[in-house]
Amino acid sequence: MPRQVLLFSGASAVGKTSVLKSLLPLLARGGMAPCVCKIDCLKTGDAAVFQNLGLPCVTGLSGDICPDHFLVSNLPELWGWADRLERDALVIETAGLCHRCSPATEHMAAGCVLDCTASCRAPGQLGPMLTQADFVVLTKIDMVSQAELEIISWQIRILNPSAALFPVD
């Protein structure tokens, strides 16, 4: 199993891939050797984004099952893949559509990516994806007022007081 496993989940179009596009080069510059797994439902072209960064990427399409359930059923294969590549960090991006489960294990850091333009009530609708997250990335903060950002942050802290918050635009 890779030394570090980072899970990024969130609803469609919240900015998960954009966040990773900025984060992954920083991890590599910091001495990590990351590889990426992108899990989506029907189709995705995001593997090219990660490959253009010079990172190995594998794509999993869940089809007619929840992407989170698909991830859980394929974790051992993903760990093996990262080990065969001799990568010390496996970064997983999942669509996280279930909202009832959270596929993070004790051996990974789980992050929830939340689009601040969705609604001030959005945090309460994410279930374990948010309440069990180790960190929350708030995207599109440049498109909401400071008051809205504070309300969203406050709601997240009520639901998950221990999660680190990372606002990005």
C-alpha cells in the first residue's frame, strides 16, 4: 500500500480536478511521487489533465453503481497499482455521488470539495462525505460574498468541527 493515500470527493463540477491540478505539482516538488486514480460514472477525459502533468493516472468508470461503492470494491487493486509504479502517494478523485457513505479508510486522508456557489445549505446535504472528512476544500470563493463564505464555513464547522478548511478560488 502506498505510504500516503489522499481521497478527494465531491459532487459533479465542484472543482475537484482543478484543485488537484494545482495541488499535485506541489506534492511532486515537495518530494512525493504521486499517482492518480480518477473515478467517474460514465465517461471522463480528466486522465489527460493528470498525464499532462507527467503523472501516472488510471480511470475507473463505475457505470450503473455508485462511484464510492466502485472505489471501495477496487481499493486493493489501486494500492497494488501504486506499489507496482513505486509511487508513495495515491491520490483518488471520486464523484462521491452516494452521499450516504464515505469510502475513506483509516489509512487515508479524506477530503470533501465543496462549491461555495451551490448554496449556503449545501454542507448539510453532503452527509458522511463532509462529516467524516479530514479536510474540506471550498472552491469558487471568489464568486460569493465574504458573508456567504463565513456562513458556509460556520455550517461546516458545526457538522465537522475537526476538519481543516481550505478556501480556494
